[in-house]
Amino acid sequence: MSFATTPGAITHVHRDDYWRNRTVISPADTTDLDDGP
């Protein structure tokens, strides 16, 4: 799987230790880049 993201975006991935696969939890998260309220 691939998808375009904005520069600086973070994609959170969960790794299953039993099956050793990965699930995308939050693609292209930019909340850490926001200035806040």
C-alpha cells in the first residue's frame, strides 16, 4: 500500500507480533505540526 502524504506527516502503524503484519492506524497525521488553538 502506498499513499501520498504532506511533508512532515507521521503515519502510525500497529505491528501484530503473532502474525508479524502491520496495520495503518493513522495515515498522514499532522497534529504535531499544528500551531494549536
